[in-house]
Amino acid sequence: MNKAEAISLVQGAFEADYSAEYFVRFISNLFKGEYTPLDKRRDGQYVREAFRAFVQGYLILGTYQDAEGTSLDILEVTLQRESSLDRARTAQRNFIADYLKKNGRDAALVAFLSPDQHDWRFSLVKLEYSLEVKDGKLKTEEELTPAKRWSFLIGRHEGSHTVQSRFVSLLQDSQKPLLKELEEAFNIESVTDEFFKKYCELFFRMKESLDKLVEGDPAIKADFEAKELTTVDFAKKTLGQMAFLYFLQKKGWFGVAPGKPWGTGPKDFLRQLFGRREKYGKNFFDDVLEPLFYEALAQDRGVEAIYPRLNNCRMPFLNGGLFEPMNGYSWETTNIRLPDELFSNSNRTAEGDAGDGILDIFDRYNFTVNENEPLEKEVAVDPEMLGKVFENLLEVKDRKSKGTFYTPREIVHYMCQDSLINYLYHSLRKEIRREYLEVLIFRGSRVIEVDSIVIERGRETDTYKFMLPESIRARARDVDQALSDVKVCDPAVGSGAFPLGMLNEIVQAREVLGVHLGRERNPYKLKLHSISHSIHGVDIDPGAVEIAKLRLWLALVVDEDEPHPLPNLDHKIMQGNSLLEDYEGIELFDESILTKTDSKGAEQLAFGFDKKLIQVKMDELNRCIEEFVTEAQRSKKQSLKARIDNLKWELIEATLLENRMNGKLEEVARLRKHNIRPFFVWKLEFSEVFQDKAGFDIVIANPPYLESRSKEFSDKDKVQFQAHLKKMWGQSSSLIPRGSDLMMYFYPKALEILNATGSACFITENSWLDTDYGDKCQEFLLKKSNFRAVVDSKYKYFSGDGGPNINTVISMFSRPNTKSVGGLRLIHVDDNIANIGHSLSSLQSTDDPRIDLRYYAKDDKTILLNKWGFLYRLPIWMPDVILKLQAQVLNERSALNFGQGLNITADHAIPRKDLLVLGLEEEWCVPFFRKKNSFVITVTEDVLVDLKYISSSVKNSLDENGHKGIDFTKTRKVPAKFVLPRGIGRHFCAMNECSTYTHSYVEIYPQGLTEEEELAVWAYCNSSLFWFLRELSGRTNLGGGMLKSEATDVARLPFPYKVIAPFASEILKIKAMLETRPPLGTLAEVSTNEHEQIDEIVLGALGLSDLSKRIKEGLISSIQYREEKSRS
């Protein structure tokens, strides 16, 4: 089949109402006619009772087996009239799972049809076997994850671009498709990547168009400057608004005819509007979209909601702030005439499609308001995909920007679940066992399905028993109240992944409990309550704040049949610097003014403020914020907003006066005019949380990863952060040193904003487990928190292709508990953590072979003396080895010093072969070792020119040829005796026999050692034992399979060279052999005769010969693990 025929076939099958004829033709061509056609209809009693409320019947169209023996059936399923395609998705998926299990099939291609809808769903459903441990062995457990479904939504109003791009190549291929190829066709990630690239291009073009308008129109420029509005943020918000409208127009809420119900509007409203744009003005954005955004959708026009400017059609009032002008820009008086071609045109794309404008691109994709779930994937643009796009765009300012990275959904899902289990356990005073709470949280959707059937039948049967444990059923009301009351915050909110994840987990758990509370829960009301009362977030980027709010609004919309005003989230998801609570050293709010009295016990504050009046203002502030969230009337909303702002500044003023900082009043008052604020006063902005609960129950985040040395992490920020730490933590603040990466400052901040029983869960880059600054931070966390667990995984959650090439860990910690000593769990999961299916943060023991659990009591010296990264990688048998090595050097005064090479730029290095050409004499130069591996250095390919030997003319000649000399009087460095790599691709230790300097190698400088002892050091540093110790103590956060082992890491290792020195004569012979060749790759080198001889000498001298095999296997395993993780 050629491409044109394939496209025609896909369009015939997937661009209209369902046609059995076209669908069967598509299937026959997809499987090259090598499937068995069937025509078996199954209705009534053939549908199991559990599914009859959702499924009328089904037709078996055929069966297929791929070249790998995987079996697949092709089905047509007709749903009940009241069971829509979007609702009861779990029941639809489980119906197919039940069919597959009963018929012994691996997967099914299914057309799901709804009698009262034109759209239909084309799905791939595949059994997903979970792993469960029984008797210490892994066994498959179908009940835990019955099946996974991927779907395309098909219909006359749905774009077929994605399904075309997925299946045309399979139709053209002459080979029968494998099931894994079908899975790839349904792969949502490839759609995400494709959509992100196109969305980015639209952003760049809009931003560049805005730049031209701003520069060419003084009125626009003046307004943008006055409102602190950038073209970057304007373009991002406008595209976000357009995407939001694309989601909502699918619900039929726009352009509804007068007197007609919501839901009957055109599903392509925006395309129709563009088509008749000239009726409303000259420019689509200025004359059509801006009035649509800031009038039609932003004004309450009563029940009928008639909007005269668009043919008197009905348009919903959406409220919430999304359709308020960003930073209050003057949309009515400025003429932002973005070219119509930006929205739609006839340009040919690289794929051959007509049109590359915003509407053209968006029209080609299906938009669905359903968020993907781990077992339910919609191959369409959903809010989660949009969240990925938005978060990747957060740091994008122009075409050179690299962007930021999205926390994978499955990890968000797990972290939210674990956090919620821990909250409920403590909130319910530990009266319900954790494993019971795990059933509620981890298996909620399945519990709803099974328990509903049991309740409907009035009793448990052999087939259906209650899944929710009795202890939770008995206290369902208490558990539900705890979920209603939970307070959650993400202090680095980004695009809102964690707030949205927590929202979904809370709502699902409450829906489960609703089954046993005897009342059906309204998902919209549950979500509205959680968004209004539980969810909080802060981000320094105002664009991120807008995106996070948009995603929460979308989450609400999915459960509405008719439009309701969206909640106002301005005081729930807020802009500010999470880490700073003061401004330029000025304390902005002091909560102690609520409890201060004078020397006589009076409640009058120093400058005449009455403490009771202050409390009255705090109470009024909380009431105003609560009222503001759901207020829809524009004038009342504006009045509340102004009152909230005034109350906050009155409380700030009271703090300044009470602290005798009158002179700062005017300076601080100027901040009121700014939309972007470089601080965040937690106990004022979220005052209701701190007054009601003294802090948050859950703090959850992916803190920004910014290295201390990054130019974006300014010295000013470091000074301010350090000052805040000193104020809050006193002497302990020195344990979060100035050289810490940005993410580490979020750990003490979490402890500051948690309540006494609250807990935090972070996903971070793992460097802090091994760095010197991380060593101090670990001490801080042991002293100042109950640090419950660090969870590492073999699975790489961020890949270099679609995200940062870094390795990550999940941290779980809480405020210290005086009643419990506590302990630290170092957990490694040999799988994607999302596949584990239970909480890890309080794990006591496990027989799951995928989980390696190390538990250390808080006062265990092992965790006080060693970096956690080292302990993570330490085999169970290795501590005894280290104790033995330390005993060998216990009474020795160290004769070894450690350092690093010159770290000079590449233009200092001059190849020896170029000396003559450059007119340089050998005696002016010193050897320089770089970019090489060696066991013995007798000569180097490069040299350095010592400036003290050359004339100014020679120096000038060097400069002209792009080289530099070096002034050795400005360094105290001397050539080291031993040279080792820092970034380790392969292990070696080189003996320096030509007095060479090195570039940036780890260097060892012996003092007063005999020749025999130096040979012993060289042999020890080339043994499997030492290489294994470097693997264990080094850092793997580089990505790419590299190990980084600094001089400070090596200096912490024991060097028992004295007991090896008696074997110097044998070592000298091995050294002579290795002098003639470079080191091989480590996995090859350890098998060489020379290396085995070194191991025999070193391990024999140390009394460790019986562990030789274990040590070598440990070394090999460590190298293979980091290399494998870099590829995964």
C-alpha cells in the first residue's frame, strides 16, 4: 500500500462517525490480511453482571497472532446509553481485561461506541501484570493492575492528524505488525514531543510579533512597561488561553444558540469565529479575541448569558482570573494587532499539511479534558500534556533557551500517594494501620468498582468481597474529614503537577469513602472544596503561577456538564520567592506581635497598636480570602481583592513600627505597586493555614536544580538565603553552607512551614548525597528533622533526550518528634518506583527482591561519619572490610596529602610537536599531562611554557598563535607523585616519573615515604579494592554513566600501604609491564594478568584474599549499574 492509499484509508476510518465497513477494512490492511475474521455478537447474558451497567454488548470481529506469539482480538463494544465515552473509563478498561483473562488473550484492539454520541474511541487494551512477593518470590498478580488502555478519540469534530501519523507507516509496511509496534503507535510521549515542538514554534512567532508591535507602538510599550509585562509572559498566557478554549469548545459551551442548552455549541467554535472575523473588525486578536477573553468570558450576564457582540449567542462566564488582562494591561485602549496569519494561513508544513498558524496546528490534535492516569492513556492533548508543554516552556525566553523539565506523571502519582498515606496515619493518631491506608490510596479505583457491587448485592460473596479494610469502613467519616481538612503546599509549584496530583488523590480517596458513607459524591464539588481549602503553591515565576492555576481550572471543568464560575486562585497559587520572607533584610511580618505584651503585661504594642485589633485584622483577612475564592461578581471581587491587599499591608506596617523600622515604611510601601515580588511572607499570605494548623500537613515539590556555581544563582541570593537561615536556625545554619546548590535551601524551608505532624516529600537531583556541601546538609537534616527515607531507583525518571541528563532521588522527611528517636532508611528500588504499589517511607522490612532497604538508627555513628551516597552503595558485607582497613592505619600519622591539578584553560597546553614551529626551547617548558590514561607517566605529549624563561617577543608570538604561558610564581602547586582521574570513564593510578603537572586530575603528594611504600601506594590505588571504594564513595550525578570522585572523596578513604610495602619487589615487576601500555576499559582491565597479580598482592597483604571474588564482582556490578542507568 502506498502512502496516498494509506492516508485515504485512515481518513475514511477515522474522520467520521463509526463505520464497521471502514474499520474492518482498516484492520484487514493493518494485519496484512493475516488475521482470522469473525462475526460473533455477545449481548445480554454474555456480558458479566458487573459490567452490564456500562456495556450493552460486544462483537468479536477477529483474532490475530504476531510473529512473537502474542495474541490479540479485535472487538467492537457498544456502551449503555447513559455510559458516555469519557465516564466510567475504569469499568470499560476492566471489561476488556476480564475478556482477555477469560479468553487467554494478551491484548485487544477495540472500537468503543456510545449510542447517543457521534464520537467513538479506538483503543489498545493490554494486560499489565504486576509483581507481588509471596514467600520471598516474585509472582504475577493480575488483580493489582488489571489492564492498561491507550485510546484515540475519533469523530467528525476530532482531528485525525495524530492517528494518521501513527498508522500510515504501519499500513505501508509489508510486514505484519508486532504488538510492541502497535503500542508505539499509541505512544502518548511521542505525541507530546511533537506537540511541544510545534507549540514552541507558535510561542516564538507570537513573541516575535509582539516584540515588533511593542517597539513600533509607543502606547503599547508604555503600557507594558508600566504593568511590568513582558512579551514572553504575554505570549505564554495568550497561548494558554487559546489552549484552554480548545478544551472547553469540545464541551459545546461556546456559541450556544439562545434558548438552547449548554453543550450544544459548535465543537469548532474558534475556527468558525476566525472564518467570519471580518464581521467583527479588522484584526482577529484585537477585535475578536480580546473582547472574547475579557468581556464574553469574564462578565456575568445572568442565566441566559447572551453576548450581543457575537450574534447574541450564549457564552459562559468563567471568572477565576484566566480571562482577566495580565497585570491589568489596557486591552481596550491599546491596539495589539497580531497578524491574522499567526492564527491561520495556507503555509505548507514539513509534513505536507496546509497551514501552520495556532488554529491550524491545534485543529490537527484531539483535545481532551481527561487527565491521563497510569492505566488510562488518551493519545490526545490533555491537561497533563499541556502541563508538560508549559513546564518545558517556563525558562524559555527565546529560541536559544533550553527550557525546564517536567516531573514525570508516574512519580508525581507515587509521591502524592505516599504523602497522603503518611498524613492520614498521623492525622488518625496511628489508629488505622498503614497497609490498610495503602489499599484506600493505591487501589482506590478498583475498590470503588468492587465494593459498589458488594453493596448493591447486599452481601459479600465468594467472587466479590469488600476490598476496603473493615477498620477504614468503620471510620469512613473520620477518614473523609481528615481528607477534607488536609493542607498541602508546593513551594516550587512550576506548572502545578504536584497540586494537581494531590487534588486527584484526595478526590479519588473521598469517592472511595463515599461508597461506604451511603451517598454518591459529586466530583466537581469535591474538587472545588480541595482547590479552595487544601491546595496551595508558590513560584517565583509569574508565568508558572498562571499555568498552575489554569491546570487546576481544567481539572474542575472535566466534571462539569454546565459551566460554573471558576474559583479565584490568586491567594492559593501565588507568585513570590519561597525562600525569602523579608525584603533587603527588612522583616515584613512578625507573628509575635500577636502575643507581645509590655513589661506590665498589657496588650498594647509599642506604637499604639492593640494586640486584639491585630488579631481582628488577621481574622478579617482569613474571612476575606475564603470569600474571595468563590466570589463571581466583578465589583465585589475587586472590592475583596483591594481589602485583602490593604489588610496585608496594614499588618506589615504594624510589624515595621513595632520593630522600630519607621524609616523603611516608604521603601516597603513602594513594593505595593509591583506585580512581581522577590519575597513571600508565608504566615501572612497563608495565614489561615498557620492560624488553624500551625503549618502545612504536606509539603511536596521538585525544587529547582541550580548549581551553586551557576551564574543564575546570584551572590545576592546566597547572602540573603544565608541571612534567613541564620535567623531561623542559629548556629545550625552553618550546615547549609553557601556553596550548596539551590535545591538544598528548600529542605529547611519545608521544615519551617510544616506543622508538628506534617511531612515533606521532594524529588531532587542526587548530588547532595555525595558532595562536601551535601555532607553538611545531611548532618543538618539528622539534627533538625525526622528524615525517614531516601529512595533511589534503577529507573531514570529524567532522560537526556526529553529532560535533564541527571539522576534523581526521592526524599521523605518531617519535623523532629521528641517521642521517637527515629531512623534513616536508604532504599534502592530495582524498578520504576511507580510499579511497587505500596508506601516506602516507613518500610520496616521487606522480602521483595526489587527493594534493597538499609535502616540506620538516628544515633548510629555509621550515618554520622559517612556520606549517605557512600552508605547507599555499600554492600552489606563491606562495613567489616572498611573497619579492617581503618584498623591497619589507626595509629599511623597520615603521610599523604591530596589535591587537584592546575585547572588551567586549554590554551596553556602546547603539543611537544609544535615547539619548533613556535620557536620554543625544551628547557623553557615543563611536562603537562591531560586527556590521557596511564599507569606510569614517563613523558607527556603536552608541555607548559614557564614565563620566567621567555622574552616578551616570544610571549607575544605565543599570544598570536592562541597560546599562553604560565607564571609558576603564582601557584604553590608542585608535581604530584600519583595521578588519578576525577571524572572516571576508566580507573587507573599513574606514578609520575617525569615531574609533570596535570590538568584537573586527583593528585596524591606523599611526604617522607620510602620507595617501597610509594610502590605500595601505587599498587593499592590500582587494585580492585581501591577502585571499588572509589565507585562507592564517588558521585554518579554526572549522567552519561560517568563517576566523579574528587580529591576530598579519595582523602576520606583508608590507605593501608605499610602492610603492602614488603611486597615492593614484586610490585616493581608489575609496574614495568604496565609502563608499556595504557589502561584498558575497567571491565577489561580487571581480567588482565597484571591486575590479577596486583589484587593477589594487595588483598593478601590486607588479609582479604577470601573476599577477592566479591570485591571484583562488586566493582564490575557498580560500573555496569551506572552505565546501564545512563542508558535507561
